[in-house]
Amino acid sequence: MPTPTSPSKNSASSSSSAKKPLLYGAVVVLAAGLLGFVSYRATAPDSGSGSVETSGASAPAAEVSTDPEEGVYPELAGLARRDAGDKLAQGRADAPVVLIEYADFKCGYCGKFARDTEPELIEKYVGNGTLRIEWRNFPIFGEESEAAARAAWAAGQQNRFWQFHEAAYAEGAKEKGFGKDRLKALAQQAGVKDVDRFMTDLDGSAARAAVSKDQEQGYGIGATSTPSFLINGRPIAGAQPMETFTQAIEAAAEKAKSTGPGTGNAGNSAK
């Protein structure tokens, strides 16, 4: 497993304005200050080796509580957009559980999650309507990370975000870099029909604004490493084992049974 690297100086300077906590309300800011994504109670199941794997910072491992109330911040749960038209999401907009992922395409551990864990979550929980997955672009490793994030958004405008996501996180993909020619090749691999539009979109103001919005949300809740997750307001750090996500999702689903279904417009975002 490669050793996590620190975000580049260029990334730090270009994102300095994004690091100001957003005004989600005093309680959310307080929650962000109390936990951060480095110091909160991240997870590892009792039975497995389950090390916490993140890029950008290290996080302590702790046990996921099966108590659906423990370690959950309702204000953070409110960050789920539940937009049926979201091109960077999949699953029913009214699913009882929403997993928000903050990730970087240059992050090796994000790739591990995308290859090893996410497909199982989709098969087990998205398919039966329990789970919705919402992606947040959280580039922290410099200019190529930013470009890849904008490219993913651009692919999404042609309904090929998840195909681009799969191509960009394929084994060995990040080692090839995310220069312009490489991003074009990934778009073609993902089945983007209008590649010229894709190339224009990825450098456009709309792409930059969308990535900045996601980035500011991540920094605003204290995220400092990738991948970082929220599951109905429960923070989870790193490419955790499948059991970690299973415990958190099932606890959230159980809680949702007593409080009613998720809010928002019903709909599906196809992978």
C-alpha cells in the first residue's frame, strides 16, 4: 500500500479561500470543530485487521457503534442534497440512507474504496432502495486533482460521471496522470459522446464553480483527508473495510424506520 502523501503547496494556496468554514449554522460549525475528519471517531470492525486508509492525513481507528444515535450529527445529515437530477449521485433521492463521499481522483485510497467496496455497497444497498450515494469533488493534491475533478463534472453533464469515475479509478490509472490528453482519453473510455463539448466544459466557469462548491463544503465541515464520508450525518474516515460501511448503513436504516423515510424528491440517478 503506498504511503499517503501531503497535499501540494499549490493545492493549499489555490484552495485557501475554500478552507473557511461555511456558515451551515452554529451547531454545524461546532460539530465540525469538535470532530474534524482527522480526530473524529472513525471506524474499524472488531473482527478484521481493518486499518484506516486515508490520503492527506492520518486518522485514528475506533469501533463503529451499533447505536444509531451515537456519533451522528443531524446537521451534517442535512448536507445531503437529495436532488433527483444530480448527475454525480446514484440511488433514489428519497432513500432512507445517504452516503456522501468527499474524494480526490489522485487519492490511491479513494481508488481502493471505488474498486473494492463501493461496488458491493451499490449491489447490496443501492439496488434495493436503501442507499443513495452522493459524490463531492474534494481535490487536495494540486492542479491535476482539480482538473480531474472538473473533468468528472463535465462527464456528468453528459450522464457519464460514474463511467468516468470507474475509468479514473481503475488500477494504475492515477499513475498515468490527469493531463489534458489523458482526461480526453478517459472521457472516450467512459463513453462521453461529445468529447469537444467535454473538453470545453471541463475548463468552463460552471465546472470550476461546481468543484469549488463541493470543496468548500468539505473544508467547511473539517475534512482534511480523502476519502472522507458522511452516512446520514455519521462521519467515517478512510477506505475502511466493507463491515464498517455495512454497520453504519444498517444502523442508519434502522433509525430511519422509526423516524420516517428520507425527504426529497423521489428519483434515480443511474450509474
